[in-house]
Amino acid sequence: MKTTVWSLALSVFFLLPVHADLTIAYSTTVQPASQSQKAEGTGAATNMTIKIKGDKARIEASPQLTTIFDGTTGEVINLMNDQKTVVRISPEKMKAVTDMLNKFSSKKPAPEKRKLTPTGSKEMVNGYETEQYTYDGPDFKAIYWVAPSYPDGTAILAQLQSIKSEFWDAANTKMPDFRDFPGLPIRTRLIMAKDVQEKKRGASPAASHATEITSTISSVNQNPISDSEFSVPGDYKEAKLPDIFGERTAAPSVSPTP
């Protein structure tokens, strides 16, 4: 479950420089798909917050994990709050992840570009009229409720559309690009199938032991955000990632500059 939520977070926080401060709060539930079919919203809700200031973004996915992305250096900073530990991932490490993924998938035919598909269904979500879209990923199905009339939705979407595609690819989330959305998606439902082969053979999500993640925007504001929100606390200790990529040279002790 933690990996799934982490992937969801990665799909929205690799951003280029933007001008306005932005805070988006999400309410998220995680539960078996079979359970969600019986009762809407029966799973326990957790909160996730995304804060954007200039060329930096902060993801508070849980009390235990905070992720900070520096759009100037390309560095990803993970704060393990319960251990007061910081783990840094350099752009070089991210590139190594991409190269490794490409190596294992090089013999597979390139899949066709997946697209958002309108269902024609409209629904009120948190007081806003939304249009429903679906998206079929390699091992998940996504349903989006897009609100064309959400207040300042165009400006908010413009910030989310500044995603750095190369980091998106490195994260290997296979999520749709925000540039493809005709409006702000205020609710997202991901059906993550554990047994991909059963799903491909046409089995229902419940039959393939699917997990469903529903994330809904609960609030948005553009209030100023303190620079300290994007800094590492002074009492946190540095921890290095294990060298799984066979690098011959030691990783730099400081973040590389462009």
C-alpha cells in the first residue's frame, strides 16, 4: 500500500518552476475493490498534502514520510520523520533508474500511447459538476472526475501541467500527463491489480485481488508558504542509498548544480 501511495505522489510532484505558491490537500482511501463495490467510501481516509513554491515541491504523504523536490538541482529529498533521517536521490540516481528500467524492457515492443477516454458520464463531486474520464495503464485502471468550472482551476492545472516528463518516466508510474486533462481532476480512482495476467484475460478487478485508491481534493489555497517548508530540519541525519547500479565513483556529497 505504501508503494502504491508513493507512486501516486510521484505522478504529481516533479514540477518545473512556477510563480505562485500552491497548497493542495487530498483525502485518500485505500481498500479492496470488492469492498468499494458494496459501499462507497468505507475505507479509512488519510490525508496527503502537496505544497508548491517556486521551483520546489513538498509532498506530505504520511506523518512518517515527507518528500521534497528541488526543480533547480533535480534532487529528491526524502524525510523519514519517525527516524529523523534524510535520504537524497540525485539526478544521476534517477537517470540510473530510468536506464535500468529501459534495459529490462528493451526487448518488449513499445506500447501504444495510452489516452484519456471520456465516458460521457457527469457527476457532482464536492459541489462541482464533473465529467468522467478513464485511463487504462499497464497494471491499473484509472477513473478521473474532471471539474471544468473549479475556481482558479485553469491556473492550478497550469502548475500541474509543468511536470518534468523525464522524472515521470524515471518514476515509472505510467500515469497520464496532466497536459492531457481538459480541466482539473478533483477526484481520482486507481484500481491496482495484483495479478496482471488475470486482468489481461478479462477477469474482474475483484477476481484479480485488486486494491482501489480513491483520492479527492479537499482544499486548495494559494497562501504564501514559508521557505523553511522545503529545508531539511537541522536534527535530521543523512543516510545514503545502497549502490545498486554498480557506480565506480562515489556519489557527490552535495547536490549537483545545473
